Amino acid sequence: MEEEKAEKGYVHLREEDTPWQAMEMTAPGKQACFRTNPMPKDYMYLAIFTTLCCFWPLGVVAILRARDVQKFYWQGDYAGSEKASREARMFSLISVGIGCVVLVIVFVGVAIAVRTGVEAANMLLQLGSYTISPPTMGTPLSYWQ
């Protein structure tokens, strides 16, 4: 079978050869026969979203790994491309998780601050007509010290 392909002008390539190497190795008028794997997802959109909206340090790492997916694929390193794809997804999802946790902490903190402020205002109202007025123009500074 290999002899038949060689007679018909096919060049059999190794698995690590990229399509660009196939074109260089093929003589004019001959066809290249090689096996290609589909490019893994690079998750670039997710990485950019997490950088802008979630935890930016991990988002930047996710963008760098997402960029490496195409770089490794076109260099012929399919395993490296898959690994970079998994890492880009992992860093993006961790960034989303950290962003959600921080958002919940902020909401709880604001709710506690609002509740504390309302309770303090109610306490002041129960004490009587206690008011705090800011200094007016013309009031000597020594009056407030």
C-alpha cells in the first residue's frame, strides 16, 4: 500500500509534521498525505471576560495560555496545544469563582454596613433631638476645637 501511494506521488509524513512542513516536503505536482487533528478550543473570549470582569491576575494568565493554544498547534505540538487549552479554561474558571466569591463578600459587607448605619440612625433618633451640624461660614475655627 505504501508503494502504491509513493507511485501516485504521495508523500507520507510523520504525525508531528505540520501542514506547512507538508507543503515544503511535497514536490511540485505531487500531493501530501498527512493526518491533522482539530485545533483545541482556545477559550480566548472567556479569558478576556475574566480579566475584565473577575479576578484579573488569573485572567491575564488565562489569556497567555489561550494564546499558546494556536502557537503550539501550528508548531505541530498537539499535546502542548491541548494542555494550554485545558490550562486556559482552568485559569478562567478559577478567576470566575474568585470573582463570584469577592462579589458575595462585597454584597454582604454593604448589607452589614447599611444595617449598621440604619441602626445607628435609629439610636440617635431615640435619644432625642441630637443633631450634628457642620460649621458655617464665618464661624471661628477655635469654636470647633
